[in-house]
Amino acid sequence: MYLTPKVAGSWNLHVLTQHIDLDYFVLFSSVASVLGTPGQGSYAAANAFLDALARYRQAQGLAALSINWGIWADTGGMAISLGHWVDRLIERGISTFSSKEGLATLERLLQCDVAQVGVMPFDAQRWQQFYPGARIPYLSMLVQPADTETAAPSLREELLAVPAGRRRRTLLETYLREQVAQVLRYPAAQIAVDVPFATMGFDSLMAVEFANRVSTDSTLPMAATLIWTYPTVEALAVYLAERMGVSLDEEATAAQAASSSSTVQPSVVGEGLDDLLTRIAGLSDNEIGNLLERTTRL
């Protein structure tokens, strides 16, 4: 839908005008090619071609400027192309700008000798909170380091501050329900702990967002496939507590403390491949070494 028109159209325009001494050759690209947009791979690729074409033309001594526009508030463009994802992009740190602001920026950019430039009100720190696994080196200068003195406690610290038992389990389940509600845009009160995520309307992109949220708060790597392996809030809470080394039951606390120094031996019977890989990713180097040593002795 996007790839052929943008690629063919821009290339044909380049071929037909490359022998003309143009003052301007402006390509309207998108921030999608810089930051990526979940589920919109062809859209990002099409705009990446525009960026590359601008650089190619400049290398040939030709006029070229590719502008990676953000979200125009009162026009179509990216807002129409991405549909409902625009609201999610805004939530993640990409704000909108008016046509007046956009045209004023374009006027200034026409006076600049650059091949590619991004235009958007952007909160890089908020973006990386939603996508911790997609950190882009050139955005690092825009992200302020966390203030360790005022940093909020991690999810594990919050759970350990509450006695093991019903209160701790409820706290973790409430946290997961809130994250589900944020992804689905439902009131948290409507999220039941025993209803499968698929029944609630989760798709693969929502699963990625949910996993990123939980990963950020728990400081643990979380695969998007977890919601299919542990299909309810109730089941996921048990798994997540185990990953964090937090007991949800009073009677299990003492036993957990006694075995905390023992080698982790994840059970693979009856579990899917994705879950097995997730468990392996959570093991330390020493734990992996111990498992390999035991395997070679068999």
C-alpha cells in the first residue's frame, strides 16, 4: 500500500529531474523510518527509501531534503496512514503540531543544507520507557539519566514491602490489571484475573506493549509470548513472582529462602519453546554453567 507508490514515485521524479538544476527537491518522509512503528513495517521501509534517496542525490551534487515529519494535528498524512496507532504514539512521547507550525518549519528547513531532518515534538525518555529493547544510540543524548535518589521503587521492591500472602498477591495482580487496562484502554475495574488475555482482545502488538511495560517495571526481560503461555492475570502473576524471587504465599516464604541459593532448574515438561527460551534468558552465567556441567555428566 505504501511501499510501491513512495519508492516508484520518488525514484521516477528523481530520474526525470536529475538533469535539471533544481533549487529544491523535498521529500515528505516520516518519523516512522527513524523510530519505527509497530505493525507498520512497509510504511517505515517506504519512508526509509525517501531518506536514502535524499542522501544519494546530495552525494551526486543534486538538491535534496527528506523531512521525517511527526504527526500533523489538522491534516491527513501520518495520522490517516497509522489510524488508531496515532493515539498510542502520542501516549508514548510523540506529540502533534499544527499546520502553521509545520509550514513555518518547512520554510526554515529550505534554507538548510542537510539531506535529512526529523520534525516532531518528542519525549525521548518516555519513548524508551515504552520500548526499552529498542534503544537508539543517537537518542541517548536526549535521554536524561535517572535520578537514583528519587527513582521510584521497582516492582519487586514494592512487593517485598508487603507481607507475603493475600495482600502481596493482590498487589501484584492489581499491578498487572492496571497494565492490561492501559494497553486495552479499559477501566482496570473491568479486567478480571481469570479471563484469558485473548478473550479480552489482545493481539500480537498489544502483547509486545504489555511485555515492555512489565519488563520496564520488573527490570527483567519479558517475551511478548508470555501472555499466551500464562494466559490470565492470575497465572502470569504466579510466574512473574517466581521470576522475581518473590513468594506470594506465607507458607512458601521459608522454603523459598532456604532454597534461594540452589541452582535454578527450570522444568521444560509441558512448556512451550517460547517459555523455555524466556526462562533461559533469565538465568545467570553461573546458573547456566552449572546446568551445562550437569548435562555433560549424564
